[in-house]
Amino acid sequence: MSASASIPRRGVLRCLAAAALFGAAAPAASVLAGEMPTLVLAGLLYLGAATAVVPFVVRHRPDRRSIRAGWRPLAIAVVFGGALGPVLLVAGLARIPAATGSLLLNFELVATMAIAVVVFREHLGRRLVTAAALVGFAGVLLVWQPGAGFDLGGLLILGACVCWGIDNSVTARLDQLSPEQITFTKGAVAGTVNLLLGLTLATSAGIELRQILAALAIGALGYGASITLWVKGARDLGAARGQVIFAAAPFIGALLSWTVLHESISLAQVIAVPIAAAGVALSLRTSHQHTHRHVVLDHEHEHTHDDAHHTHDHPDDFAGRHTHRHHHDPVEHVHDHVPDLHHGHAH
């Protein structure tokens, strides 16, 4: 097999590994959620994530210009994605089955879409609206208890998804810093704050070393290493195909909860799984076309030169997937696209 033919397989394996690690994080964290204070566990999970990306951040330190340009959205990401989101997740996992918690993480897709439309005026076609409705309906099935109303644990995880939806919306436009640099900042800052608050407010001192190490390991693998693997896999496959594979993560989490944790399968889960899966699949098969204009822009992000947006040359004629700071001239054209760094326009 040639080297070029082996690249897609490597990318698939990386994205699958990222999905498996992220999917396993929820059921693994649920085991600790009933043993440790919520803030302490949330802090340790994200400190673990920060630890996993330290080698990358040491090799690729952000310059002062990038930090000055991106500190506002980064601060929002730290507060919502690194501080509030993990706390709500851990609090929710302590109250509901791990499989239900894993499946509810699909609601992050709905939250991200809603915020993108309401705040950033992004376009949603029929497919995305239908996809959001399917995933949202599956979430309602999972949190609704006949005769008792909505389950508190499920609502807490939905709140975590809203926080991560805000995080996703701002970091998607944060092209001054790499995903690893953002992950390190969220983990180091928010993780430390949550941990210190948790230790200060803890009513018992019964936190064992094995619990601390386990929480750090879950965070390092489920959040830090997972992000790194996905970024590398997306460089091999492209972001769209990489996201299709990564979308399996919540379902992997549910499967592990049923098989490894030996949780029973509820009727609501049986109904919700195919509905949520259909919604996720539909969301990954959507684009739209219209005349749109791109303004002058200088930024840095991963890209190739075959997408009609990156026409700059390299002295060595390099044409693969890579990242560096580059300039965009104004252009007006028509092609299929989805909301991204180059297509944030409203309709």
C-alpha cells in the first residue's frame, strides 16, 4: 500500500479514537461523580485536559498579537466551556444513568445551532432545522419522566450543552489561537478555579489519591487527547469527514454504559437513540449555495488550497493540509458552503 493510500485510514483511526475517548469520558466521569465534590471533579477533569496538550502548547506558543486579538472570545470560552459546562455535566451525571447522560450530549448540536442563528445570524436550511428538531425531541424523551416532569439531572446536562454551545460559537470564530491552545487555557484557568473553589467548599476531606489520578486521566484522555487526535485526523480526512466520525461519541458513551457499567436499557433510550442518530446524520449532510462576498481578512487556521478561498502560494509549492497566518483578498462568488471561518454571513 502506498503512503498516500494509507493517509485516509490513519485519519479514520485517529477520529475514531477521538470519538471513543470522548464518548468514554461521560460514563467514566459518572463513576466518580457520586464519590467526589462536583467542583473538585470538574476542576480535575479540565486540568487533566490542559495537561494532555502541554507538549503542543510548549512547541507552538501563541504570540502576543494573537492573545490580544482573541482574549475576549477566549474569556467567554473559559467561563462557559471550561468552568460552567463541566460543573453542570458532573452535577447531572451524579443524578442520572451514564447512558442517558451520554446521549444527552447530542443536545450540544442543538444549542450550538440555536446560538449561531440567534446571536450570529447564521443561515439554517431545512435539513439543519429538521436535524435540530430530531435531536431536541430525543433529548426531551430522555429527560421527561411521566407523572414527575423533567428530570433535574437531565436538565443540568442540557445546561452544560448550552454552555458548550456558547463555547463552540465563539471559538469557531477564534482563529488567532489553535484548538490545543484554547483547550490548555480553558483547562488551566477554569480547572484551577473550580478545583480551588471545590476544595474550599468541600464539607468532607475524603478525596482519595486514586480518585484524583482517575479524574486527571479521564480529563487528559477524554478531553485533551481526544481534541488533539481529532485535529490530526481532520488534517488527514478534512473537517467534514472527521466530524461525521466524531459524531459517534455520545452513542459510544451509551454503549459503554450498557456493557461496561451494566446499566439497564430504558424504553426512552431505545426510542431516543435512532431519533438522535438520524438528527446527527442529517446535520452532517447539509450545505447551501448563494452569492456571497468575503471581505479582506488576515488570520491563521488549518486549510488547503483547493477550496476557492486559499489561493496564496508557497515557495516550495506545498499543497497539503497545513496551518499558518495568511491573507484573504475580497472576493464575491457562488459555491456550496456551510457556516465556518469564511462563511459567517447572515441572510
